[in-house]
Amino acid sequence: MLERLFRLKELGTDVRTEIVAGATTFMAMAYILFVNPSILGMAGMPRDGVFFATALGAGLATLAMGLLVNYPIALAPGMGLNAFFTFTVVLGMGVPWQTALGAVFISGIVFLLLTVTRVRQMIIEAIPQGLKYAITVGIGLFITLVGMKLSGITTIHLSLSPETLSQVIENQGSAATTPLDTSIALGNLFYPTTAVALLGLLLMGILMALRVRGAILLGILGTMLIGIPFGVTRIPEGFSPIHLPQSSQFIVGQLDILGALSMGLLTVVFTFTFVELFDSLGTIIGTAQRAGILQENGTFPRVGRALAVDAAAVSAGAVLGTSTVTAYIESAAGVAAGGRSGLTAVVTGILFLLSIFFSPLAGLIPDAATAPALIIVGVLMMAMVKEIRWDDFGEALPAFLTIVLMPFTYSIANGVAAGLVLYPLMKLLQGKGKEVHWLMWLLALVVIARFVWLLD
């Protein structure tokens, strides 16, 4: 039955590998079960309800991706979009969280329309092969930065210039108009969390070098055990792995679609749509390419179904009570562990559904255990950099900025946007404008208009 559903032999995999890969993906992205309620809780949403919505939304959407598309890609509420939801829309604009969920729902409908009309599929086909490789590499660096920050290997330093400090004093502590100076620096390597993460990175590196099957998953579990004597992995007294959700905690169906329409939240809907469009495109392209799904002509089989599941998950997540559900780049951790079929996603989805009842157990996995896995994934995704035509500067510059802007601006969407604008521009200046797909020109105009709108 599994062979018929997922074509395991054709994809060069087996049941054991897929189960290990699915568990690896889950453990690499299980942090969202706790981070998402924390961020959305700041918007006044009940955290237990958000936890339930996060686990159920991620589980159902990931199961759909595995069963309907046969892709090893998992979905969950996206980081960055949940921060936009809370800090910009709810706290910044004063929009009730129910109305903000309504805006998320509408953006999902927009996505579904773009998918049904094949606009999103056309975008993927229009993106040149070099940019697809660059997106994969950039996402690898982005994931590495996430792992570095989670582990404490790198830290972000803020410094105040004398001018900014005087503004803060004059405004009695309120925000100054001069931007803060920020820099990335080496963290305290002897801090317990960082030390455990480094040991975990070494453990995973050795297992990968020895070609041990399930090296990343074994590394996560081993790092979790290493963290116990360091006090990083904490097992609370009276620990019980089972927690049954209470119906009073559910926030299913509390979104306010009419409120979003009546408030005219066009900018909010557009922002959700824009960021999700390029985030999901980047994630699906990068992960599917790493999984070997990309065909020789540069297209992906069943990509329409994949994008339809991704779009439907956005609106479904809003109904359940969470911000935008999207394809997760941590899926690359499962792909790195050997996942090639939808069975990987099915295993991940089942684990998300089980986490509804075993939330305390999932909470035992510390950041120090998942951070090294993300760094290892970054190493694996860097392999695509050799496929980029660095001898052609018209391709090299767009690819390079696509790669570096993802980690340096902490946004996959920004990197994709830079490539979409620079690639046709460079080709035009080289006298090769006819090589550019017409849709790339349209996308470049959309990206430019979006950033002009942001400046306004």
C-alpha cells in the first residue's frame, strides 16, 4: 500500500528512511509549537488555543502535502508572518486579533485563486535555473543563521551612538528617530546552551561523515541527552507526557472576515500575500530541488497541487486560530536525512497531531538540540552553489544578492525579490533581454511597486 501511494522504489527510498526523515523534520520544526503561542499570545490570543491551532493546522496541512502531492514538505505557521501579525497589525495598527485572522483568511483565498489560474505555477516555470539554485543556497545560509542564533554561537549586538542616546534621554526612553547600530558577533561559547549545541554539532558532523543513517535525528536525540547534565534539557518534577486540551481553550472559527473587509485592510492582506508568495515559492523550490524532485527541464511534477495545498492551508489555519500556515524550510532537515516522498510529510503530520496530546514531551527538546541540525542542513544546501554560472556576471550578481540578502536581511522573500529584479535588468543591459521570460519582467515590476509602497 505504501509503495502504491508514495512510489518509494522509484524515488530511491524505503519506509524506514522515510519514517526517520519525517521524525527529523518534526524535531527540527517542533519549536513552532511553543514559539507561535508565545508570539501570538502577545496579541492577546489565548496561548493554549494557539498551541492547539498550531499543532492541528500543521498536522492537517502536512498530511495533505504528503498524501495529495507526494512531496516531503511540511507546513506550519510561518515565522516572521506571525511577528508581522502581532507587532504590526494587532499591536501597531490596533486591529483586533480576530479581524487580523480574517485578513489572513482573505490572503489565503487570493493564493488559491492565483494557484487555480496557474499564475503561481507560471512563476516557478519563469524563474531561470540559476536563480533556483541561488534560492536553494540562500535558504541554506538563512537556515544556518537561524541555527547559529538559536544555539547562541552568534549574537546580535545593539549599540547607541551619542546622538541616539541623547534622543532617548530627551524622549524619556521612547523610540529615537536615529536607527540603532546592530552587529552580529561571536557568542559566549562556554554558555551551557551554546556549549551543548557545539557538542551536538560535532556529534552530528561525525555521524554524517560516517554516513550513519538517520544521523541528524540521532544527533538531535543525543544532544538532548547531553543537555541533561548541563541543565539545558530540563525535565520538570512530576513530569507527565500527556496533556488533554480543554474545549474552552479552542479559538476555532473566531476569525472576523467581515471586519477585515469593512476596515479596508488592503495593505495588510497585500503584505501577507506578498511575503507568503515568495517565501513559499522559495521554500518549495529549494526543498524540492534538494529532494531531487526537479526535472531536467527545470519544472516540478505536481507543483500545482503542492501550491494548492499551501494556499488552502493559509485559510484553514486562520479558521483554526493561527497566523499564516506555509511550507516550512526546516523540511530540508528531513530531506537531508533521506526523505524523498510524501511518506516523510505524513510521518511529520502525524507527529504534529500527536503533539496535541503530548505537548509536555515535545517541550523537552531544547533549542540546543535542534540548532545544530539546522546548521548541518545549511552545509548540505550549499552544494548547489557550484551549479551557478559565476563566469557570467549577468547571472552571478542576481544569484549572489539572492543568496546573501536572505540571511543578511533575515528574510527569504527579500532575497527572492532581489533576484527577480536584478536578473532581467542585468540581461537587458547585456543585450540579452529576449532570453528573459515575460513573466519575470512583470514580477520585477510587482516587487518594485511593493517596495515603493513600503517607503510610502
